[in-house]
Amino acid sequence: MRRKTLIAASVFTLFAVSVGTVMAYFTFIKRAPLGGFETASTDVIVSAVEVDGQNIIPGGTQQFLYTIENVGTVPVHVKSQLETMWSDPLLDPNAVSGVSLAVDTGSGFQTVYDFPFALDGEFFFSEFGMEDALWELSPGQSWTVQVETMLDESVGLEYMMQSFDVEAVVAVKETGDQVPWPTN
């Protein structure tokens, strides 16, 4: 019996010593700040340039000007469209069509469209107004867009003393072929 007690005491002592030894190790964790980053932004300011739009007659034209300034941190591609509305919602918005669209990217106006087009269609800013070879609007850079419109020659008296409002809608995306355009 004494032998069993001695063996049990020896095992207990060995266990206690090994646990104490494991508990005697020192450990520690150190953190070091590595820095960080900020994500890029795609943001623009769209500003209308006031024009005198009074007394347009059938067949008459009107220019609308607006600027697009890249206030983001990365170069962007740009597309735009115009939303239009008559003061009388029953009037046909297609009674006014685009005649030309030109963009001043910093070295004078360059014509993108010089044929009749629907104002509510998308305008891509490139040499031929297509979605390929899009121009880059760099951070801090601005473009002036000039759209010439024409009131259809065949409009009748129902268009007399009505007002026609135009609003520019601008969409931007960071440059790159795989980057999708924003929706809505």
C-alpha cells in the first residue's frame, strides 16, 4: 500500500512540477501601427450657366450651358442626359430636339453631336459621342457643355406662352473598361 501511495505521490509531484514549469513561461503581444489609407472618391459638381431663354418661336433655337467639375480624387468618365418638362405636362417633350452638343475640355469647344438627337438620350463624352474612347475628366478639371436645341417648326398654338425646363443629369464612373456606370 505504501508503494501505491509513493507512486501516486510521485506522479502528483511530477504533474505539479510540469504544470508549474508551463506556467512559468512569459508571453506578450505587441501592436505596431502600420498606417492606413483612404478610399478614392468620384464626385462632380454640375452647374448651370444662365441663359436668356425668352420668346422662342417654332423653328427657333436655344442654347443651354452647364459645367461639370471633378471634385473627386480620381479621373472619371462622364455621361449625361437632359430631362425636360413643359409647364403643361400634356405637351410633347419631343417637340424640342437637340441640334448640336459641344464640350470645352479646356482647349475650346469640340463638337460631339451635330445632327438632330433626342434630349433624353445619353451623351457619352468622347470624340464621336460613343461609349468607346471616353475622355477622362481629371480631379480639379472642369468641362463646359453646350447643347443647342430647336423647337419643332410644326408646333401649334397649344405651345404658345408655355415654358420648357431642362435639367442636366450627369453620371460618372472611375476610369476603366470594367467599371460599370451607376444606375438611377
